[in-house]
Amino acid sequence: MNKRAFIIVLDSMGVGELPDAHLWHDEGSNTLGAIRDHEYFYCPNLKKLGLFNIEGVGGGVSDPQGSVARMAERSMGKDTTTGHWEIAGLVSPKAMPTYPDGFPKEVISEFERRTGRKVLCNKPYSGTDVIRDYGQEHVQTGALIVYTSADSVFQIAAHEDIVPVEKLYEYCTIAREILQGEHAVGRVIARPFTGEHPFTRTSNRHDFSLVPPRDTMLDLLKKAGYDTLSVGKIYDIFAGKSVSELNRTSCNDEGMEITLKMQDRDFNGLCFVNLVDFDMKYGHRNDVAGYAAAMTAFDRQLGVFLEKMRDDDILIITADHGCDPSTPSTDHSREYIPMVMCGKHVKQGVNLGTRSSYADISATILEYFGVPQENTDGESFLSDTMSAAFFLPGDSPSDRELMEMAVKARERSYTPYSHYKVGAALLSSDGEVFIGCNIENATLTPTVCAERTAFFKAISEGKKSFAKIAIAGGREGELSPFCAPCGVCRQVMAEFCDEDFIVILGSPDNYREYRLSEVLPFMFTKKEL
Ligand code: THU
């Protein structure tokens, strides 16, 4: 059977400042807060799953259909790479180096020595200004234009007629080799340009990312034989390490289209998606309306995704940092990220509060696939968010088999008064089955239903946790297509089971699963006392 997990990263969709936001001058930043009241924002699917139930967000629904958490970034950074690496189980205790005064002498002279070319500029600079101001000198002398920004980047600009693109990429590889350890910048970027002064940049830009310094969940999944499919920037963020399939995208819409197509494939493993428009097109450009509209567009596609989810799929929607479009800063913001998880076996309405690291996502994914979490950071929340049915041993009976056992149990019903025979087969979380039938009494009131017989047998044998019950009933000699449990039995289920306990109703040829919360809405339980 294929097991599939989808992680969709809404790039920069933070949900409020982290306690240390002042260290980054990001006090008050709240990306979701900045867009949620805009008239273009309409996200009923995210709302229904529980996005607004997340701690500190506000405006949640009473019956969220997913499990949610707010997650703090433990790494010392607020960029895309650091955020994604932490999601994948790699916390970066040190910020990636930045160079507000240019790169140190030893780096530049080593680069000059190995490329055989001199370096121009070596300062933070705008990409268009740098070719306007240094382009001509570069064309005349063949020296390379090296510049940086507020991010951890080493950028090399060169005219395509002076330095052929392939040669420029070679120089980037050399820079990448030099920029390790103390000077391990996030990215080395080739910035080719063409034409005459003031020159134009070409589409041959290429990023040379830093390889994650140790294994992430992608490496562990791949080694265990699972697929690691990437959509959008994921491949580049991990420098291709342990990514089994690359799907680059040009916009959010295309990213979701590819993801929807992935749902039709029988892959076995993780599909890791990044939707970068939120950050690149709207967050950095302080475009609140655009950001809100992009969320609305995503939510519409999410609706299609949810419809197409298979029984064994899980989906986690999250982010990598903030980028509040309503603050004067156009930079990323140090924020909590949301975690919204859903799937057929995911509990509804679990609120995990605030978690101390994004890395908990990787621990959860690894546990979901049964892969030991070696060497990665984070703590799994899988047992809090998955229903008992998910943890059943592999050789547990199927729904159909349980139904057949219920029919069989029915043969022993003692029903001299009603002649209505019911059988039940109850599956405990450790995979054991307890059957029960209804047992009537001449004074009527001591009559016990089939379901309660099964429950009380199991409980008196020491069972405490239950996954499913199948119920079959009907008048003597015939099996009804649908026998609903009585109110008292539903109340007994509510006593011993979670809301996601599964009730299988119908007949062996035609049955359906219901959650207990569907069968007994607004239940009164011990939680109230
Ligand atoms: N009964 C059950 O055993 N389970 C149900 O879910 C519905 C009703 C029994 C009780 C009684 O013996 C007979 O069906 C008629 O009410």
C-alpha cells in the first residue's frame, strides 16, 4: 500500500512575531494578521481546517477538521533555506554569514587566484545598479563583478559575451567550494547580463545553494526507499540532496496544478511543495492586496486537493518564516509559522498549542513513514494527531472482515421478545477483536445491546483504547442494510473512545465508516465534569 505525505509551504506566511523578534527588528510583524481582513482574502478551506484556531491567531471555528499548531523557529535565521532546513529536521544554531562591508580579503584573493580574473565592486548592491555602475569596466577589463545583499549571498555578474554562461557557472562552483565553514553563504548566484550600457540581465540566472551540512528528513526517507518529490524551490533549497524528483514552477498556480497531478500518482513517500509567490511577489513588495488575493487563489485549489485526498494521505500546510507586507520593511520577518494537518486518519480539532521548533514536522513525517529519526532535531506529534485506527498493527482485520465478524456474532443474539438481532465486532487499538450480540430479558430493562456487550467484554479484559466497531443488525432472518447504534451505546462509545473512533455501519457488501463525532455530535463526555 502506498503511504503519502504532502507538505505545502506557503512561503513567508508567518502568524505573528516570535519572542525574539526584536533581535531582528521585527516587533509587531504578523503576516497573516496583515492580510486576513483585506477584502480579497477569502479562505474558507483553511478556516475550516483550523488555521484561525492556532494559538495567537484568533477567529477560529468551533469544529476544526484538522490538527493545528503554532511553531517557533529555533534556528538563528529568518530566510527560506534556514526555515526549510528546520522543517526538514536541521536546526541552524548560527545565522548564515552576511557581508555588509563586502567579502574579506582572503576570500576574494582565493577567488581571483582560482578564476584568474580580478574582482570589481565587492559590496552590497542592487542587481540592476551594479551592472549599470560596473558593467563597462567589466567589459573592458574582464574582471568579475562580485556583490552581495542583506541576504547571505555571493553574486557574480558577467556579460555573456565576455564570460560565456558555462564559464560563469564554473566560477560559481569555484566560489561555492571556497565559501564553506565560517563563510558558508546560503547561495552563490550567477547573474549574467547582455547588450550595451546600461545592459540587461538575462534569464540565465542560476543559484548554487549550500548543501545541508548533515542529513535531513529527505536523506532519511530516501535511504529508507521512499520517494522524495519536490515542487517549486525545494530542490534548490536542499541543493538537490536526496530529492528524487524535481518539478520547477513559475508561479503558485502552476505549483498547485503540479501538486494536484501528483495526487493521481501512486508514489510512496513525501511530496514537498514550496509556493514562493506569497514571499517573492507580495511579501517583499509590501503588496497586501496581492498577498490576500494569492491566499484566496491557493484556498480554492486547496479545496480541490482536499477532495482528492486518499484515505492514507496526510497533508501539512505550513510556512518557512514571515514577510509582513504591511510593515515598512520589505525584508522577511521573524515570526511563528502555522502548522495545519489533515487527512482521513488525522484527528479533528487537536490543538497542539505552540511548539518549540519547526523541526517537529520532520520528526512527525519520519514517524509517519516508520523511519527512525537519526540525527535530526525535533519531536514528533504524530501520536497526538493521528487516530487510533492509524496505529493498528498491519495484520489487523479490514472493515469488511469486521463486518463479517459482526454478522457472525449476530447468530448468537438472544432476542425472544423483539426478534431483532444485532451483532458487533469491536477492534481495540492493539488489533484485537471483541464480538458481541444483544441479550434480552423478560423484564425488558436489563436488555443489553450488541455494542455494549462487545465493549464491556473488552474493557473487562483490560482493553482501554479502541479503533473501530462494525455493527450489523436486522429482524430475525434478514439483515438490514443499515442498523444504527442506539443512543445509550453511542454514549458508551463516547466514554471510552475519542471523537475519531470509527463506526462501520451497513452490511458486508455495502458499509461506510463514520467518525464518532458524526454519529454523536455535541457529545457530553467526562471532559465536561
Ligand atoms: N439493539 C442492539 O443490540 N444494538 C443496536 O444498535 C440497536 C438495538 C438491540 C436491543 C434490542 O435487543 C433489540 O435490538 C431491539 O431494540
